[in-house]
Amino acid sequence: MPTVSEIADRLGGELDGDGSLEIVGVAGLRNARRGEVAFLFNNRYSGSMKETSATAVVVGSTWAGERNVPAIIAVEDIEGA
């Protein structure tokens, strides 16, 4: 299983949080569970960050919310991630 750090490297993203955690799958932000990575494609859905159980969330580099998940990966091109 890849770690959060490995995923951040593959996406060319900046990691904020625990990079050693393993990721077992991908899920939607609202449905994500521990061990999964989710994507925040649109900042207007930032409220869902408070409710997600995702281990990591990939966000655009302009996202300026509060990190309430174990890891955030900020990427320049969220659509290309």
C-alpha cells in the first residue's frame, strides 16, 4: 500500500501532516473512511472537510482551510491530480 508521502510525491504536491500513513483506497470526500484519500475539487465544498473520515485529502494550492484530517496534499492542478 502506498503511503501519503508517496502519493504526494507522485502528484507533485506539498504534504502537510503525517506522510507515513498508508492509503488503501480512494473515496468521495463525504464517504471517505480511515485509510482512504479523497479530493476537494471545489473550495465551496470545504465544509465537507469537517465531516470526512479520510486519512488524506488532496486540495488545490489555493485552499486555505483548517487541516482536520491526518494529512493534506496541496497540488497546483487539482483537476490534473
